[in-house]
Amino acid sequence: MFSARTWIDRLILVTATVVAALLVWRSVESRTVALAAPYHSDLFDSTGTFRQVVLVYIGDATCHACGDPKFTSALARLTKGLNDEAKRRGMRFHSIGVIVTPDKRAGWKYLQEHGDWDEVSIGGGWGNSFVVTHIWDRAADGAVPKVLIFTRDVTSRNKMLLFSNTGRDREFTGSSTIENIVQRGDWEHLIPQASGSRVRRSSSGTRE
């Protein structure tokens, strides 16, 4: 049988363990809330649904065409044009820069020099998760530079976010192709209409 002293020692040990666990949990919870606060202020700032125009740029820091100054200028104009058009329509704009270069430092340096991105993905080669989602899962070709444009509805409800694509993706591959669409400046027609999720490729190599 356990003595009274043994039971007291065990009770003290259990109590100390529980208190320590609660302190650790509160500490982790505080850090989690602090990290999540900026994110919440953006997408959780209202209840309801809003439409978002998304630009995904996929490139390679070692690709000559991706680093050409003329292309860099065109990419900046494309981002600004779509952003302005989205605001004009009462939508939000979200830009994603994806660099497949395995050297993460080189990839980060490239993205810093080629845009002000809302979201970035660097490294992983052609197994990069964004490449898998936006190229291989859609049976698209792996040539770069590549730009994908699509719209999605974002619904904020009960501290949850629901995302649903609303239009057909538009896909433009090659520096000359991207430079040409920027030169036309037809931002209104670059944003897909909310007409379904089926994707088809036009004869020009552009998804419509």
C-alpha cells in the first residue's frame, strides 16, 4: 500500500505537470494568434463573399527570357493593369510568384527584383506544389515564363474561408506572348468571365 506521504508526492507531481502544460499551451496559443492577426485583418474583415482576380506567374531564375528587362517591364505592367481593372470592378487582386529554381536564394532574389507579390513559392523544381496544381494537374505544358489568370469567390463565414473558382483559366506562355498581351492593354478581357470551370485551349496556345 502507498503511504500518505507517497500519495501527496504523486499529487504534487501531477499538479505541477498540468500547470506546466497549461502554461505551454497558453504561450503557443498567444504566438499563434499574433501570427494570424495580419492574415485575419485581410480576409476575415467582413462576413460574406467577394470576388478575387488571381495572377499566377511561373518562372525560373536561370531562364534568359524570364530575366530579360523587356519582359520584366511587361510583367510589372500586367500586374498593375489587372490590379487596377479588378479594383474598377469592385474585386480584389492577388498575385502569386512561383519560381521553380532549386536554389532558393536565387529564386527569392529573382522574385524581389521582378514584382511585389502577395504570395510566393520558391524551389522544388518541376515538383513545386504550385507547378503540380497549375500545370501538371491541368495537363498544361511546362514551358516558362507562364502566366495564369483566373477568378475565384472567397467566402468568409464563422471564422472559416471557402474558395471556389468561378471562371475559366486564361494561360499565356512565352515572353513574347506575354509582352504582346500587355502591349494591347486589354485588361478587361484578360479577366475570365464567371462562366464555369471547364478549361479549353485555343489555337494560339491560350486557355480561354
